[in-house]
Amino acid sequence: MNKVILFNPFAAKNGYRIPNSILQVAASIQDNYEFVFVDGNREDDPWQKIKNHLDTGEFKFFGCTVMPGPQLKQAIPFTKRIREEYPNVVNIWGGYFASNQCNTALNSGFVDFVINGQGDYAFPQLLDKIVKGENNFEKINNLIFKKEEEIIKTRKEFIGDQNGLPDFPYDKLNRDYPLKGYLKKTFLGKKTAAYHASFGCPFTCSFCAVVPIYNARWKSKSAENIYKDIKYLIEEHGADAVEFHDNNFFVNEKMVVEFSKLVKKHNIKWWGEGRIDTINKYKDESLQIMRDAGCKMIFFGAESSNDDILEQMDKGGTQTVQQIKDFAARMKQFDIIPEYSFVLGIPLETEEKVWKQINDDIAFIKEIKTINPDTEIIIYLYSPVPTEGSELYETVKKAGFSFPEKLEDWLNTEWENFDLRRNPLTPWLKPYMVDRIQGFETVLNAHYPTASDYKLSGLQRKVMKLSSSIRYKTNIYRWPYELKVLQKFWLRYRRPETEGFAMEEV
Ligand code: B12
Ligand code: SF4
């Protein structure tokens, strides 16, 4: 038998989402292969579930999606165990970690194939070839595999026609894992769905993992097709809010406006990721239509307070420091919350420069908060993108940094923290700098608790603001233990940047 397991490893205890990665690849094989979903977020013992399936002897393929960080904790040991206990099963990985760390994955000896970027055509073609006993895998685009000792990367193909792809098998997912369990209460609504409408991104920010996969290409579904799925989630499953998980949902103003007009009557709230320089070009009228249609918050990579660094990150040219400030003010006018993310601790020529930049960024973030106090701030520590062979990787290697060579080394705690951008392991960032950034973040989060945590009461917000006031005003960020204790035990504060928005099942 040639059945397929599609596995989504555990990602977040505080609010997993509809597993769109495996849902979309399932769509590509649904007509020709029997498959089951296994979601590590929804199982107490996902290995047992996988094992039960494999013990039937009916399964030939194990497809696993892998992003960096916690997903590796199940992806690596489970795939290895399958190789040891079920050697005839073919292990296929997809997702950002798999594509960007393909050599390490394939050299492990237990990952047989890596889907390089979009899997919608590559996956069914690969299964067909294996089933037919053919081995001319070179003919399949977007595939990486090992032939004798050589790693072969086949031609890269961008699937532009998103409207031509098959419908998502929501009904099958609903049978394996009731969709109700994925629609959670967040600050957006009581039943928040996750949707992914486009692939790639037209920009080339130098630190971004999307760039090596999509090489500045972007294509979305039409507004009508996006609406069709969202309407289904609203009408059949009671969704009242949507998180758009696209890398860049807002590239096409016309599409966004059309979608807004279609969805307006449903009174939902929604959130997505965009670029400041792109949305700054939107007409006022478009921003108003979006807000009226429920667009509540947009995530932006503001990144830095320094125009030269923005330029160096390839953000520059179009995105400037002045624009970041003006745009925060403009969004206030439309009552759309800008969620600005900053990357602190980027490599510069001298230690003094790195330190100065960190302090400049902190001052800038405070300025943004003065311009528009509703602006949400997300702070990341700079981590080089784990992309083997990239120019940036070569540069950081020269600075003494390197990624693990063995797949299982990614399971070490320090690499997990690296993935979560909590501990960058980068030689130019000294411990006192990390302390400063993390101390500031703690004080800032106390002074301006995130709007996305709907569980915080008015009283809790007030107490946090008061207790962090002196530190915030006087720039004393060292050892903010009193705030950490409050956040941990009283507020059970969670980190939107690594776990997504606060969620609970309803
Ligand atoms: C949803 C999401 C999450 C959720 C996890 C949800 C879940 N899986 O349960 C949460 C919020 C928990 C999360 C967290 C993190 N995430 Co995340 N996440 C995403 C996001 C926004 C959407 C993923 C998705 O559903 N895509 C939709 C599907 C349809 O697209 P796709 O995954 O690319 O799938 C296609 C192909 O890749 C391929 N494919 C993928 N999997 C498979 C599997 C098989 C078998 C096959 C054949 C093909 C295949 O085929 C699919 C169809 O073409 C992406 C960005 C993005 N737009 O993709 C970031 C992203 C994957 N996350 C990223 C990161 C870094 C993280 C974190 C590690 C760190 C952080 N600070 O954000 C954390 C921590 C990880 C954790 N807790 O596990 C990065 C990865 C970058 C990198 N360096 O590789 C991304 C790309 C965001 C970014 N631009 O930086 N994340
Ligand atoms: S705009 Fe966002 S998704 Fe696009 S390349 Fe830059 S960081 Fe990546």
C-alpha cells in the first residue's frame, strides 16, 4: 500500500494553528493517494499515533513539515526512528528548515528527499515516480536528494498560478482533527483561523529566510478565491477572525481592497504581515476600506533606526527611518495598529559601533512609542539566516560563526534558543549587549503590555505600567527581576514573537 502520513510536528503549546503547510501539500495528492494527518500539536503521544499507522503496513511515505526551532524536537527523532524501525518507509521533508538546511538534513541518512520551496507539483510527482519504481528524480523541479555521495538540487520552479491549485481538504482535516480545535480565542476574535494566501515576497532583505527560497517572486490567490475559503471557515466553522500567515499579504493593493470589500459584511477582524514602504503608498481610501472590513493590526519589519543599516539589510532605498516614524502616525489616523519588529545586535565593524547601534535603536523604539503609543514592538536578536551557501552565511562564518554540521546537533538547547532568536551565538554580540536588549524588552513589555494578550486585565496593565515607570523613564534596564517575576507568575506573560498571539480553545 502507498498511503501517506503528513506530519506537523509540535510547534507551540500556547496556540497552534491550522497546519496550512501539510493541508496544502495534502491538496496536491488528495486525488491519487490515501493520506492521514498527524498533528503533533493535537496529540499527547504523536509517535504512538504515527507508529499505529505504520504498523498497519499500509503506509509507504512519511511527509514532514519542518521550520526551525521546536518543530525539530519531533521531526528529527521521529524521522530517525522511522528509518530504524520501518526501513521501507520513504521520509520526505519540506518547509523552511528543510529547504535552508538541506545538506545537513540529507547527510543525516534518514531524510531521503527534501522539497525545496513549494511542494504542490514536486510532491505528487515524487510519489508517482517512487511508486512506479523510477529513479530519475532529476526531472522533478524543487527537489533535493542524494545520489551516491552527491547532493542534487533540481531546477527551481515558482508556482505563480495560485488560483490553479486544488482546493484545501478542510473536510479531511476536520475528520482527523476537528477544525473547531484550531479556531481559538485571540485578541482578534473568539474563533481565529489561520490562512495563507500567497507565496514568496518581492523583496530581498538580506537576513530573511524567504529570499533564498523564492528569489524575490511573489504571487497570491485572487481576492475571490481567498474570500471563498474565508467564507467557508466563517460559515461552516464559525470563524470570526483571521490571521493571514503570508510573508507579505499586502503586496497588491487592488487585491487587498477587493478582498476587504468582499469580507466586510461578515464583520470579522484580521491581521497580516506587510512592508511599511508598500502600505505607505496605499491610498487613504484603501486604508479606510481595510479598517472598515476588520483589518485590526499589521505586522511590519521596521528593523532599525539607522538608514545605512536599512540599506545594508536591503530594506533601504525605499524604507527610511523618517518613513517608519511618519507611518506609525499615519496608521493611528486609521486606527490600524502597526506591529513593528526590530532586529537588534547586527554585526558592525567594531564593538563600540554594535553597542551604540543597540542604544540608538532603543531610543528610537521609545520615540515611536511617543508618536503612536499603540504601536506594538517586537524585538529580535539578529541571527544569520540558516541558509547553507548564502553570501551572508559566508560572511558570518568569517566572523567565527557556523551552523551545526549534524542534524541532531540542532536539538541542543543553545541552537533551539538561537532559532527562537533568544540567544544568537554570534561572536560580535557580547553578553552585556544581550543583557541590555533583553532588559529593555522586559521593561518595555511591562510599560506597554501587548494589546494582543487579551487575557491581561486593566488592573494588571496599570500595575505593570507603574512598576516599570522609573526604569522606562531613566533608561535603567539592568536586572529587571521584579518585572520578570510579575510577568511570569502573575501575568503568565507570553511572547507573541515566538508563539504567535495568545490563544485559547473555546
Ligand atoms: C504559522 C507559522 C508559525 C507558527 C507554527 C504553526 C504550526 N506549524 O503549527 C508559530 C507561530 C508557532 C511559528 C513559530 C515560529 N516560527 Co514560524 N512561521 C509560520 C508561518 C507564518 C506560516 C507557515 C505556514 O503555515 N505556511 C503556509 C504553507 C502553505 O506554506 P509552506 O509552509 O511554505 O509550505 C509549502 C512548502 O514549503 C512545502 N512544504 C512545507 N512543508 C512540507 C511538507 C511536505 C511533506 C512537503 C512535501 C512539502 C512541504 O510545500 C508547501 C506548499 O507549497 C511562516 C511564514 C510563511 N509565510 O510560511 C513562518 C516561518 C516558517 N517561521 C519562522 C520562524 C523562524 C519561526 C520561529 C522558529 C522563530 C520566530 N521567532 O518566529 C518560531 C518558533 C517555532 C515554533 N514554536 O515552532 C520562519 C522560518 C525562517 C527560517 N529561518 O527558516 C518563517 C518562514 C517566518 C519568517 N519569514 O521568518 N511559526
Ligand atoms: S519584506 Fe519581509 S518577507 Fe519580504 S524579504 Fe523582507 S523580511 Fe523577508
